[in-house]
Amino acid sequence: MIQEIKERVLSGGAIELKEALALVSMENKEELYAVANEIRQYFMGDKMDTCSILNARSGRCSEDCKWCAQSAFHKTKVDEYELVDMKVAEQQAMENANQGVNKFSLVTSGRALSNKNLGELCGVYKKIGKQSNIQLCASMGLLKKEQLEKLVEAGVKHYHCNIETAPSFFKYLCTTHTMEEKIKTIKMAQELGMGVCSGGIIGMGETMEQRIEMAFTLCELNIRSIPINILMKVEGTKIGDVAPLSDEEVLTSFALFRMINPQANIRLAGGRQLIAHIQERVLKAGVSAALVGDYLTTVGTNIAQDKEIFKNAGFSLSVGR
């Protein structure tokens, strides 16, 4: 069955929901991972698309997302500040550009960014755009259309808004906003011509079937950059008793995301430390992109080391716009 699905996908067709569910229980998982890798090579080649982020506004978030260290509902040791120093933001963007990173994003905590803060960060984007050709991204919550328009005017080409999990599971993880509000933001960004980056976190207590549901939701939204994070538990948040994912669950999840979204960048994002022992296998199970450098509230990866890891796995860095 899997070879038939592969040929259909390579020919421009799509995997069906019932087929994806059946692949979860197939005995030869190595064949599944190999097929996902073939699909990645066919549609995406061997270029590794890289991005980096800077926590531009930290903590004191009004939303009650159970996994998030920045929520005001949780008692964590996360730093709290209104806006990062603008010179620091410019400097980090330039450092990433000089190391060949493709994209740079400012990420802010909170339901949405204020117009005042948005104006300041748009000024930063304009300065970065004049100094380098790194692609500019933003992750600033549930913005209004006119706010997204200001980002476009400042040179931002991509907007990030994770759906986080399956629609059927979201309400168990967050009650202060809805999946529908996220999707509305995504569609507004798309209407303005922005590329949208949207994925989520696996390992928050959802089932494999719900991960597949998330993957199909992203496919329906025509998302072309899908970051997949593996939950890193933070003391003080409300997800503390969830069992860690097995290696097979991680590998199967990445492979199925690739098969369901064959022409998207499946992006290895947060939680890479948890899968360091299988990282090369994950890279060869459908991944075509990665988040490099530090993450929002945890130390991330060394960019130079990442470049070597990607090279050893058969990738070259994708450069340019």
C-alpha cells in the first residue's frame, strides 16, 4: 500500500485520511521513513531551509496555554520584559544573516502586539532589511489586518501563527482563544500575500490520530512551512504528567506530516535536545527545514554545529530569498 501511496503523491495526488491512519500501525516503519524521505527529496531537494527567532517581548501573557512558560497563569522563571533592546534585535539578525541563516523572526508574547510596540518593531525590520538580505518573519499573535499590513510595509514576508495541535484537542490546552481565531489570522496574512509558517507541538497528550488531524488541517490551509516542536516540559506550566514520546512516535509523526504535506517545508523546531540520539534519522524521515539558534525560553542549538549536522545528513544550506 505504501508504495502505491508514494507514487500517487509523487504524481501530484494526495494521501487519504484512512490511509494515513493505517500507516501508523504498519510493521515496517523503516519503509515509512524511507518513503517520506523520497517524497522530501522529490519535492524539496536537499536544501535545508533555516530560520532563527528572537524573543522580542517576554512573559506576562494573558493567554492560558497549558504548555507555555510565558503565560501569566503559570509560575515559571521566564524573563519578563516589554520589548527587547532594538540594537540587540538588529545585531542578532545580522549575526544570523552572516552565518547563512535564511529567515529571522521577532516573536512576542501576548494575545496580540500593541500598535505602539508594533511600530517600534517595524522600525527594526526596516533597518535589518536595509543591511541584509535575510528574509524577515514575525510571530506576534492574533493581529488585526491593518497591523499585518504594517508588517508587510516594513518588509516582513512571512507570518508565523501555530495552530499548535489538532482542532479536536485545542480546547483542552487553551481556553482564552480558539483555533478559529488562529485560522482567521492565518487567512488574513495569506490574503496579504505573506507566506505563513504554522505548525505545533507534539507530545502534549494528543493521540497519533490527532497529530494526523493537525497535519491534514495544515494541508487544507495550504501551509508551506510547518514547524514541529517536541514538548519540552517547563516547571510551573500545567503540562507536567504527560509521558514523553517514544522514538517511533517522533519518527512516524515527522514522516506522516511529510506525506500529508509533500510540498511544505517540514521544519524541525523546538525540543531537538530531546531527540539528539535520533536526530539524523528524523532528518531522513521527511524534514527539509530547521529552527537554529536559541529558542524562546530555552537554550537552543549552535548554528555552526547544526550546519555540520545537516551536511553530514546529506543536506546543503539553502541561501537567498
